[in-house]
Amino acid sequence: MAHYSREQIAALKNDLLIEDTLCGFPMKFHTTWGLFSPKAIDDGSIMLLKYLNIKPTDKCLDLGCGYGVLGLSMAKQAPQGEVIMVDKDYLAVEYANRNAKLNKLPNTQARLSNGFSQVPETEFDIIVSNIPAKVGNELLYIFLDDACKCLKPGGTFYVVTITGLRNFMKTGFKEIFGNYKKHKQGPAYTVASATKEA
């Protein structure tokens, strides 16, 4: 186990800064210990971003936004649209809103929400989620059902999961949406989607 001096511990309390290019846009993110993937953008989110098809006027939702990687990348691609980011972690919401300002994205906001509990809006074009590995089957079905209700007809719910969850997601998408598309399966992560039928 690593041992830290008091000076090192004090330094650990400073924000971390991640700079990366996502979907062709240079982006900056302030993060901190305790948030998901604080030192670098996680591979699952990077993989998911490759398969999103965002139009300039789309209304998007990032479910479980963390410090804002997916939501802010969508906001860059939908400058005439709107992006809502939600997370059940107040710290994630705080950092996502700070990162929206840092990247000059007035068309997005983050709010505290347990799943879709604080999402009264419907008619989203795109909903995305980097689903945690240990979320539980019950909550996954709640997410799928709520996402389907909040999408406009023809809207799409994209997810990235650990590859071990891929068959469960396939079954859940087919049961709730009636369709399923696998975009990419890697050794660690799988990107899939379903579209709300008109």
C-alpha cells in the first residue's frame, strides 16, 4: 500500500485536469478523486462516442453523466439543440456543470436525479448511458422502460456496458423496445442501442 505525506495528501485534493479531443473537438474536464475515471476518460465512453449519430438540433440526455464526458461531447455536436445531464452523485453534477462552463457550452445543464426521477422532459432524440457494471437487473429494466418513455418516436437509446452484460442488454432492449442493435463488441466493452418505434 502506498504511503502519502501530508503535503502529498494536500496535493491530492486539487482538481485533476483532463484534456482530450472527442468527436473532433478539443475538450477539457476538471475531475477529482471519488468520481468515476478521474485521471483519464474511460475506454467505454470513448468507444460509445464513436457510434453516436448526433444532429445539430438534437435534444439529448446523458444518464449517469459523471463529470460530463458524454453529455458535453453531445452538446458540442448539437449547438442548436439541448443536452440534459443527470447523475445521482451531487459531486458529479457539480463537476459536469463546471465543465460545461469550461467548454463554453450554454446548451447543456446537469442536475441531480436518481435515474429519470428529475427528468420531466420527454421527446428526446438521443439518450446515452455508460452503465455501471454492478447496477443490478431491476434498475437496468427501470432505466430501459424510462428511456423508452422519454424518447420521441424514432429516438435512440445508446449504451456501453461491460461485455459480460451484453446478452442481458440484448434481451432487455428486445423486450422493452422490440429491437436491438450491437454496434461494437470488444473484449471489455460492448456498445448497443435500441430505437423507439413510431
